[in-house]
Amino acid sequence: MDIDRKLIESVAVVARLRLTDREVEKFLPQLKDVLEAFSSVQEVDTAGIEPSFHPLPLKDVLRDDTPAGCLGQEDALSLTPHKKDGYFKGPKAV
């Protein structure tokens, strides 16, 4: 892949970066060095190796969603002292 000024400017546009001419000149050799370092990864023999997206297998930690009986109105109000006529009693509206 040819790394040139045009490529850096197009990447900057996609990344929504405003690079000055000085920054483009500074990043040009740096980007070349980074891509050369990653090119050594392509030399590794990966034949017969399945891709690994996570180092550990994913496991669902949630319990099964099973329906259960619901509390009646009396049970719901049993733990509050603020009740009146089968409803929660709140402060008066101002």
C-alpha cells in the first residue's frame, strides 16, 4: 500500500480531523512505520487456526426469566405506614 499525502488527508477527512500541512508531513513517516510493523503479522502462518473474537468464551450470567406470582395490593402495602383506603398515602399537593 502506497502511503502518501493524499491518503493521510483522506483519512483525516473520514476521521473528521483538520490537519495542518505541518501535521501531515509529521504523520506521513509515522504512518509508514506503523504499517510496516503490522506487515510482519501477515507473515505468521495461521492455517488451521480458528478466529478468536474473545480470549474467554462468553457465558450468559442472567437467570432464566420464569413467571412468578405477583403480590396483591394488601401485600404491597403491608410494609408502609403511609397508606389510606388501600392506596399509598403521599404528601398533599401544594
